[in-house]
Amino acid sequence: MGKHILVIGSLNMDLSITMERMPAVGETVMGEELTYNLGGKGANQAYAVGRLGGQVKMLGCVGRDQFGAGQRESLAACGVDVSGLRESEALPTGTAVIYVDAAGSNSIVVVAGANQACDQWCDYVLMQMEIPMSAIAYAAGRARALGKTVILNPAPAPDLIPAELLSCVDYLTPNETELMKLSGVTGDGMEAVRQGAKALMEQGLGCVVVTLGEEGALLADGDGFRTYPARKAEAVDTTAAGDCFNGAFVVALAEGMSEDEAIRFANAASSMAVTKKGAQSSIPSREELEQILGGAKARQSAGGGR
Ligand code: RIB
């Protein structure tokens, strides 16, 4: 099997008009034929890769219209993974008006439509440190430039996170061990945790969320420190409890919960993860978590002011 190819780009509905020759400025010419075709440079390239036997996924944005549906169907039919195609409710699928003269030369005018929303494919970027630092730094820089919220779980903790990368991070979420390594603070107990978080804040971070196992979590931001006790649980295996916390935290933020609510939500989720063996096998479903949090009152139960 070949390597995987990611195509990020535009998807358009092409309105192609054939004509003997292009109109000059201010001139009207008669066209011969008008055809509607699926186009867009991104979609065309993804389609080509798929047709040619490549393993391809496309990221892009279409409108909620028949052209968007047509693109999705056509790309999927030639083997393109379209699970990363976003659908804009507000904008129509991009359109291109293409003049094609008798020699086959073309002139194109593109109205971007939903392609403008391609950079909004995600709002939150959650990363860890088991992939190369260069990839993390690049992704964080791009995400920051596009106004996304970046959550970096520094696990495993490197000796140093470059200042440039830290400046692109909205939430750093170390556990206690990672906090100590990154901050250079020694000792244990809550005072050491506060000192460690403070030291990281001094490196330019806006918000540090420290996961503390059965002690819960601590948040450090410009307003100081806040602690969040863990829900009592019979731990059988803490593998992936931090991952579960991070996943739950970003879900909660993405749903509009406050940081306090999000940390309580994440604390509850990770308290469930420790009661089961394994990694992914230990992560609760939303339904299971909601039951713990009190069903329909989940958000209120997880809530509480700053
Ligand atoms: O490169 C050709 C493509 O350019 C057309 O399909 C059109 O949609 C424009 O994006």
C-alpha cells in the first residue's frame, strides 16, 4: 500500500462556456455551449490522486447545496476520503466561471464561496509530544495564525519547549511530573506545583492546567491559581487518564463551557478512565459520563463560577 496523501484546497462548481474567442474588455461575444462541471484546484487534484490509485484524504469546505453533495459523491467514488470535508451553512459551494476559446485556452473567474471557510475546518488543535517537535511547532504556528485555540499536552515532556512554540499555545496541560521537568522546579506537594506552574507562566504561557491524578487539577492563569478536586474513584489502571482528561477538556471548551466547567468535566471523565484497564478501552462514552454528572444536568453539575 502507498503512502498517504493529504490534499487541502478548493472545491468549485465550474460553469464552463466555450466560445470562438475571448471577449476583449467592453466587448460582448456569443458563447457556444454552457456546461456545469465539478472543479476547484483542490478537488481536481484530490480526484486525480484518487483516480491514479493514491491513498488520499481531502480537507476543504463546500456549501450545503447540491454542488457540495455532488463533490462529495464524486470524490468518494474515486476513492478519496471525504471525511474531512466541511460543510458551510452560510456559504454556497465555490463557483468558477470559465471561458474556453476555440484553441482550448481558458480564463477563469472564481467566487470562493465556502472555500473561504476552509481555514475554519477546526477551532481547536490538541497535540501531544510523541510526534516530532518540528511538526508540533509548525502546526501550532499555523493554528495560532488562523486564530485557533491550541492545547498542548506536553507528554512525554521534552527537556525544553522552544519559546516560539510556547507563544502559540493557549493551554499547556502537563501532569505533575511533566510540570516539574519543564519548569525545573523540584519538590512535591501543592506548593511545588504552584511554583512550577508559575515558572511556566513566566515563560510566556497564558494558562497552565496541571493534572494531578487523585488530587484533581490545578489551573494557573493571569488571575492566579484555582484547584479542582477529583471525583473519588477505585483506580485499576491510570493508563490514558491524562489523555481522557485532555480529550474531555477540549470537548467541553468546544461546547462553550467555561474553563472551570471544562476542568470539572474532564476531571469526571478521567476519574472514570482510571476504573478500567487499558487506554482507549478505558475512556467513557458521553452517555456514561453524563450519568456520572447527573444526566441532563451535566453542564450545571460540572459548572460553578470562577
Ligand atoms: O485549475 C482548474 C480549476 O481552477 C477549475 O476547476 C476552477 O474551479 C478553478 O479553481
